[in-house]
Amino acid sequence: MIISSRQNDRIKSIRALRERKERDASGTFFAEGERILRAALQTGAAFQLVVLAPDRLTKSEAALVDSLEEMKLPLLEVTPELFDLIALREEAQSVGAIISQRWESMSSVNETRRCWLVLNDIQHPGNLGTLIRTCDAAGGDGVILTGRSTDPYHPIAVRGSLGAVFSQRLVRASQADLARWLPGSGCTVVGTSPDGDINYREADYARKPVVIMGGNERTGISKEQIALCDQLVHVPMGGYVDSLNLSVATALVLYEVLRQREVLGSEPA
Amino acid sequence: MIISSRQNDRIKSIRALRERKERDASGTFFAEGERILRAALQTGAAFQLVVLAPDRLTKSEAALVDSLEEMKLPLLEVTPELFDLIALREEAQSVGAIISQRWESMSSVNETRRCWLVLNDIQHPGNLGTLIRTCDAAGGDGVILTGRSTDPYHPIAVRGSLGAVFSQRLVRASQADLARWLPGSGCTVVGTSPDGDINYREADYARKPVVIMGGNERTGISKEQIALCDQLVHVPMGGYVDSLNLSVATALVLYEVLRQREVLGSEPA
């Protein structure tokens, strides 16, 4: 049976996952689009329910649904119109899924390959998605969220991450949890701030793994965060503006970590 | 007289500037908030009308208004409630201005200090604002917009630029204009693409000034753009995702240009 009514209880519960309260309560989220679902599949995410519009599946979407069916996952078939009501993205697409959120606690993190990104009080899901994506691209281990940070499982964050919400490790921690964990972590803690006393290219990210501290989009890194840093770096500016977008400044530091660790051979390429 | 009615004709015409059609027709835009207006003032932007809510001015906003009054600019006083209706930003603020747009044509650009950023078919004003800000921070000359690009004078772009829409040179050009200009420009043309054959850190940005080609957020750099490039570079990826956000990838290249030109001493620091 193909569902067409927006009054259907399962449809209502999927749409409710747009709200953080519902995502937090259920420990799940709704991911949409083939690219994101393939990332979920490839990284072993826990699918709970697959939603599709069978009348509009592309060949490639149909192949994905076949793979998901082989895993004996429950399927929910809906009309294209109803799928468009569930989905947030404008581009027509025809497959989505309810997936379990995946979180680690600070105390369970006992090894760092290259680096962690800590984000405190980050506000915009689009920025968070981009930062998770960039951390993944730079070969980072994962993202630690402290304070009142937005949700990486917000639909806009999931989309902006291009699937990196599945590949990156995600940790939710208090400042106190983080402060307890850092001394035994074996990591150098680096904060980015316009007031940093070292050029970000001159800091040492190669001898030990790195924890990069990022702050709120408007107010930057907090005093509590600075107190935990071994080094405070700045990005030089050559024009009129006196600060960079959080995603941009963090990306520059992440890629400098990658460059130094590759150049200095402190880890396999 | 302090205006309180949203039916006032001048208020209606300010609000109409939210639409690109009106901005294009008038050659103006509405800039809001003290930080942005200070950037406009410092860079010699052409103010047409200053709008303020005198009952809510902070001390620092009042000082700014004094500076603007000394320039004999026309002032429009409104109630705080009406100012909130005009403004797009959520945070309470009390000063804004109608300012003339500033554009250059491709043929009038006859010198490059360090680099230009070309953006083709860029869609989101938030991305455009961030890119203009980053180009400024990296000491770039300005931004050349081709194709169906969004408007740098869109309120979200102006805000995201942190004032760099005033400090950066802005050029609107067709692909044909650009293609005619490039050979005589003395610049190396560098495109960024996941298919680029050179690591972005290994390309040479130091011997000549650089033109960096950026594409649409989803579809990337176009075939027409690639045909104009001397070098096609890629940013290495160390994780699951296979591409970076446009603003992030472009920032990495812009800052590599800055690094090489500083390190190699090809220009004054």
C-alpha cells in the first residue's frame, strides 16, 4: 500500500523529527537523498525505516533501495507528493530514512589519530555541517560539541556535512568533561582567536595529535576554552576585515594540521 | 518628525530594496548595523540616506550618526518599532543607510596587486558574503561575478562580508568579457576542482598575480571556466567525503596564495 495521506501517523512522526525535541527524545533523525543515504550505508549506520516514493525512483535510487531491502529493513512507500512534504530539500528526490543517532561520551574516547575539533555554543546547523565535513576532509577523528551547541542531526547540518555526520565520531560533553579528559589525551590543545600570539602556520601540530578549539560564530572562543589551550593561534589578515568566518578560520587550521603531519611524516600518508 | 508609519513612502521604498529588482533599478542597497556602516564610512562609500531610531541609539551608534551628520547627509528618523520592521537582523540595532552600489567593468581593471576571485553562477548570498570577506582577508584585489550569480548587495551577503563589500573591488562581467581580459591581465589563472591534477599547495602563485576561478556551489567550476585556466588544482581529502564546501576550498587556495607571496617575498609584507 502506498501512503498518500499527511494524516498518517507514521508520516506525522517522520515530520516531527524536524524538531530537535523529537530527535532528542527518539535518538533518531530523518536523512534524505541518495547521496546521504549511501554515506549512511557505507559507514554502517543503523537504519530504522526506509521511506521511498516508488513511482519516482531513479535507476540509481532503485539500486540503493535494493541494497537496503537486502538488509531486511522495513520500507514505507509514499506518493511523490507526500515525499515532497516530508523532505526539506527543494530538488526532487525519492528516498529517505529514519536512522539512529550515534554519540560517544568524552570518557569513552581513548585514542586520537590526528585531531579532534571542539565546538562550543555553535549556533547554525549549516555551519556545523560544513565544519564536520571539513574535519572529515582534513582526516580528523571527530567533533566534540560543548555548551549549547546546535544539533549535528538537524536536517540542514546533515545535508551540509555531505555524509560526514556518519563518518566522523561525534561527542557531546560538558566543559567539565572536556577539562577532565584533555590532560590524559596526549593532545596539544590549540585555540583560534584574532588575539592569538602565534601565526597558525607557525604552531606545531606534528609532534602530538591536536585538539582544535572553536567557539561561537559571533563571540568566538570563550575564556573557559582559552584556559584549556596550550597554544592560541591567529590567522593573518591582509585586507580591511579583522576576522574570518568560523568555518573558514577552522578549515585553515585543520588543513595546516594535515599539511604538517603529512610533510613531517608523523603518520602514514 | 519621527516616522512611525509603515505606510510612509520612504519606508516602503527602503523595504523594497530587499528585492534584487529594486536594488538593480536604483543602483542602491540598504546596509544595516553600526559595524557595516563604519566599514562603509571608512572606505568612502556613497551614502544617500541615513536611517536611525534616535530613541534607541547606543553611545557608539550616536557617535557614528554624528560623523555622518557632519557629512551633511540626509537623515530619516524612525521609531524603534519601525526600524525593526526595516531591518533584517534579529539583534536590536538602530542605524542603517541607503548606499550606492559600486561596480567596475572588466575592461576598466588594468592592474592586479595579488589576486582576483572569479565566481560563476554562485547561488547563495551567504556564501558570496563569506567569499568576499575571505578574499579581503587574504589581501585579494576583488571579486569578479560571472553568469547568473547572486547579488553581493543582498542584505545577507552584505552582512556576511563584514564590510568587505565596501573594501573589495566588485566586477560584473560576462564569460566573454572575462575571456577577453585574461590574456592581457598578466595573471596566472587557477581553477579548483576535485579533478585538478596539482595539489593546491604545489601550484605556483608567487611569480605572477593570480586569478582564482570558483564555480557554482553544487556543480563546481564549468567547462567554459576550465578552458580559461592555466592550472587546475585540487585540495587533498583525508576522510570519507569527496568534496569541500566552495567557501572552504576557495579559502584554502586564497590563503596559499597569501602564504607563497609572503614567504617568497614577491611583494611587500
